[in-house]
Amino acid sequence: MKITINGDIRTIGEGTSIADLMTQLQLDPCKVAIEQNLCIIPLHEYTSTYLSDGDILEAVQFIGGG
């Protein structure tokens, strides 16, 4: 399957969840907001939200500072 994340096309396996993708990308799910096809996905749904061919994702990583 092919998805687009932050404008880049990636090939992923069927049955990949958002949580799986975060692991593959080495991102901390607690520090990333994910939008799937223009809908923000709550953190508690990352493991139960599966990706489909053609999905468009935007990932925003939080950076602390003061």
C-alpha cells in the first residue's frame, strides 16, 4: 500500500496502524499529532486506527521550549 505522509510517499504493509507507523518512523507517539485524511486522530486511537492505500497523513512533532 502507498500512503503520503507530510508530502512524502511511503510504501507500507497491509494492517499497519498509526502506532505501527510511529514505531517505523522512530517517533514518540506522545509527542506527535497525526491528521489522517483531514481528521485529527486522538492518541488513544493510534493502535486501533489502520491505514489504507492512498491515505494522506500529516504528522506534527511537538517541541518544547521556553
